Amino acid sequence: MSVRTGRVIQAKKIRTEEIIVDFDANRLKAPFLLRCGAILIDYILLVSVPVISLIIYRMMGDEPLKILNNKITNAGWLIMILLTLTNFVILPMFSGKTIGKILTGTRIVKTDGNAPSVGTLLLRHLIGYPLTILTLGVGFLFSVLTREGRALHDFLAGTVVIYGRRQVKIIKN
């Protein structure tokens, strides 16, 4: 009978870090018209759901007086609310993009090039967008007038909308 003894040596854990290389918001900023196109796509998508539900209700020939308070249109409004939350909160949390930004090739990043946090996105979309709209659109024009191409909601949240890819260098320690 033989007995083996051994020593367990703990392997060194490999940590990886992402470092943004040569991020320049001025060079990567999304053009104003492309940003307008992305917002227009988002708006059309969100408004089309309740409009389609109203059209379906009218085609079914039901009472016109109940057009705003029935199962079909209420379902349309609910779907629009869920789609709005998905489009402006959930999708940007994971990809930095809304559906309009996916289709136009733009993305939301923090001014240092990193992905925005949930708090940053909530600040940008739930407080920044309404403030930008309350200025009667002047907040959007900031992106034309500023060198970095940032709108009022971008300044408020510390974000920038870019068009292009960022270079990431992965370092293993």
C-alpha cells in the first residue's frame, strides 16, 4: 500500500479589465440629424401601438362612445407603456441603445466612454427628456450648438450619444 501526500497550490486568478482607448467624444459624436432620426423612429414605434388598437376597435364596429375605454384600446395603452419602459430603460441598460438608436447605429455612453449606469439612464430619460421637451425643443438644439454634440438631457446625465465603435483594450492581470 502506498500513500501519496500532496500540496494544493491555489492558482492565480486572472482578472480582466476593459480600458477605453483613445475615446474622443468630439470625434465620435452622432450627427444631429441622425439623432433626430433615432428619436423619430422611437416616437413612431410608441405612438403606433395605441393608434393601431384604436383602428382595430373601430373596424370591429363597436360603439363609438366607448372608444377610449374598452378592452382593445386599454390593451393598446398598456402595451405602449410597457414598450416605452423597455425602449427607454431596459434596452439602454444592457446595450446603451433604444430601438431607434439600434436602427441608426448610435449609442449612449458616459462622457468617458464607459457604459452608463441605471441611475444615469433614469436621470437622462425620466428627468432629462421632460426638461428638454419643456424648453420647447431648445434642449435638443444644444447638440447642434455645442462642440461635443450633447443635448440638455446629455449634459444633465453626463452622457453623450456616439456614432461609431469605441476601441477597448483588454488587460489580463
